[in-house]
Amino acid sequence: MKLQMPVVPLIKPYRLMINKKILFIAFIFLFSHQIKALDSRLYLIHADSSLGKMVEGEKVRYLIGNVSARQDTINILCDRLVFYEERDVAEFIGNVLIDDSHHKLWANKIIYNTETRTANCTGNVRISGQDDSLYAEKFIYQFRSGNTWAEENLFVWDKQNNAKIKGDAGEYDADNLETHIQGNAYFEHHEPGKPDTLIITSKNMAYFGTEPKRAIAEDSVRIFKGGVRASCDSATYFTTDELVTLRVNPVAWQGVNEMTGMKIDFTLDSLKIDEIFIFEQAQIKSLADTLENTYNLLKGKTIQVSMVEGVPDKVIARRNAISVYEIEENKIKQGTNSASSDSIIVYFKTGELDSISIIGGTEGVFYPAEWKGEIKSDY
């Protein structure tokens, strides 16, 4: 037979003094005026059994079996609760669930400070809200601010933007909606029901949930988008504008084309690369003949690459444009044409070079196939 007692707060003031050998079960009247006045304390709602005793001079209460407790709007469920009265610290153990009406937190074990409202969580930790979810093996979660620190296999899911972030460790600033990842950062963005996915990896990363929504990757950055790959040491992805900017030693590859410059931008349309812009010392180097290890070359102050279905459709080099292209006829090499102009337009057909248009102030040299000397690529 279970013994019922009036509601008893777990923490001081007005602490109930009990003999450590007495077992009891306490129930709380959730809607009484007394509870509303004192609801900053942690209350026991239910436990199958309870034991209070002195441990090294400290009063400790053990609540076992189907434990339910409450503090303000925070509701707690677990298999076992150990409460250290003098320190106002509670250990929730086994199948722990904490619900503050905004987020739900699951863990194998949580050490909870009832005064600071800080939860130190370990073991299969998950925090789920309306717009996001966080997973890790270790979490420190502050219920007052919503700030979080996590480590070991961190995973963040931005449900609203279909963005996923992984890393070794990280912290979440609830006020500014910022997530900062340290170590093996991984960012993935996709549209539901579509195969197009953008992947960014780096050593460190920051993700901002306020406008302009963006992910900033730093150090050893790698970007994968369909048939396009890129690397740099600093990249920013503006999720709303669908713009990726690469800075600090940016290099991008598409098929046999290598693109370099001081800055490279990708503009996306529904996560498909629409155009690539290369700024300052812009250059595209394309493998022309694998056996002879020869390359086509296009340079300019800026280069604009228009993409269709993941392959180049038209490339425009502007201001001090230079082209060096192998010329073939019936798959027989005729020679190399090197030219300088105000602008050079290269047209492609199904991803293969089709024709070249040289516009304004043209200067150039044709080198026959048997030419063994140097081919001029600067004017």
C-alpha cells in the first residue's frame, strides 16, 4: 500500500525534516496558490519509493521508480533521482526527459543545478525544438538562456532550412541563433525530395540563423556540389540568397577545368550552380590532351561561367582577356592559337569546347602543331 503525503518541495526553504529510514511518496497539487507562489523550487510529483539519509555529513534523498518532478514550467521524468539538499543539485538517471515547453531534452544522465537551471547531460543526448534539433554525447544546457555547449559527435539539424551540421564540439547561442563548431565541421544543405545537395567541410564553422542566414567555414575548406569541387581557407554560404563565396587561395574544379582567382563566387538556383564568377587574376585551365599533357588556358580580370545542368555553357573573360587554345580538325591537332583581347567568349556544346569569339583590340599568334618552342600566354 502506498502512503500519500501533502506536497513537499525538494529544496529549501521550508525543507521537510525526516528520519533517513522513512520511505515516502510525495504528490504535488499543481494548481494550488501555494505552489504558484513558491514554484521557483524543485517539486516532487511522483516516485515509487523515496529514501533520505546522511552521506558524509550531507543530506541526500533518493527517489526511485517512475520519478516525476517539476520546477516552474520545467517538467522532469526519469527512472531515478538523487538530490543533494545542501548544494541544491539533482542527478536524474535513466531515461531522462526534461521539457520546458520550448525544447525537450533526453539523456541517460543529467546533473541539474536547481538555482542556475544548468543541466550537465551525458549519454545519447538530444535536444529537440520546433525549428531545430541537437545531438551529442555530452551537453551543457542552460534553461534560462537556451545556450548550449556540446562535445563528442555533435549533430545539429536546422529543420526550417533543411540544413545539417556536424563536428567534434560546438556551442549554441540562443539569443543570436548562432552555432559555432570546432573540429571536423560538416555542413549539408538540400531541398526535400530533390537530389541536389551542397556539402561544405572545414576545421571550424559558424552557422547564423538570423538574416542574412549563412554558414561561414574557416581553415581547410572543401566544397562539393554536383560535379563541382572547390577548396579555400575561408568560405561563406548565404542560404537565403543561394550564394557561395570563396576567399583565401580559392580553387574550383569542374570536369577537366581548374578555376583560380583571388575570389570565386557560386550563384545557385534551387541548389543547382547557375553561374561561377572569378575575380582578380581569374584563370581557367582545361586539360586539352592527356597524352601530351597540354592545356587550354583562359585569363582575365574577371571570368563568368554560365552553367547548364552542371556543365559550362558559356564562359566570358573580361578586361585583358587572354586565351590559349589547341585547335583540332577531324580530331587531328592543327596547332595552338594564343590571343589577347578586351573580351573573349568561349562557347560550349554539351560541355565540350565549340567555338571562341574574340572581341576588341585583338592581338594573337598561331603556333603550328610542329612548333617546339614556348607558347606565349601573357601580353
